[in-house]
Amino acid sequence: MNKRKKGLVASVIIIISVLLAAVAFAAEPGSGDDPLVTKSYIDSLISEVKSYVDEKVNSGGAKEENEVISTGEGFKIVRLAQGQRITFGESTELIVRMGKGAVIASEKGGIADVTAGVDLAQSETTSANHLLIVPVGDGRGFEALEDVIVMVKGSYQIN
């Protein structure tokens, strides 16, 4: 019986040793299980990021007239003088805060006044403090009938 126990213990030890060796050799250096990162690799990544940031910062120079502007996440305050036109891109939201504008519609429709629940057609005037949404970027916008202050979230172009 004593020899049998010794043989069983020896077998268990051999099996455990083989399993541990298999796990140790399975993880190759540089793999997902055993990442290997060198300083030169990190330096090259930092250099790429710096180049990308510098390019984006330096490209923010002077804006050309009639250039399409994208405001990103939040609302941007836009001031229009009487007679100026502004057109909006797809899914742009706007709120006229001061002044009035005459809607510029397209063949597909006008600008949605979601506050009033109506579609503003060609030449209708905008209402102050109403949320307006431009569904399609096909030239829809408005012409300022007087000096206008409008909050815009999305892309727009002043003509």
C-alpha cells in the first residue's frame, strides 16, 4: 500500500509539472498574455500622436468666406446682419434668440419647428426661442430680416 501511495503522489506531481510547463511555454513574449513593449515603440507612438495634434492645431487657421463650419457637440452663438443668409447641414438644430428670419426651403420641405409642431415653409418667419431642426442638408436655412442671434448645433454656412 505504501508503494501505491508513493506512485500516486509521483503521478500527480508529474501531471502538475507538465501542466505548469505547458502554461509557461504557451505565453510567448509580446503576445496578449505576455505583452512586451519597448521604449522605442512607445517613443514612436508618442511621436505619431504629437504629429497628429500639431496638424489639427495648425489647420485651425483663418476661415474662408462661405466655408462650412461644424460646431461639434454644443451650441454655438452665430450673429447675422440684416440681409445675410445662413444655410444648414443635415440634422442641424438651431434656436433663434433675437431677430427674425425668412425661411429658405427646398423642394423637399422647410425647417421643422419642433416647439410648435409645424414645418416652416418658404418665406415664413422664424419664431424666437423655438427649437428648429433641419432634416436634410439641401440648402435649407433663412435670410435675416433684421439683425439675428441664433444658437446652432451642427454644420452651417453663412452666405
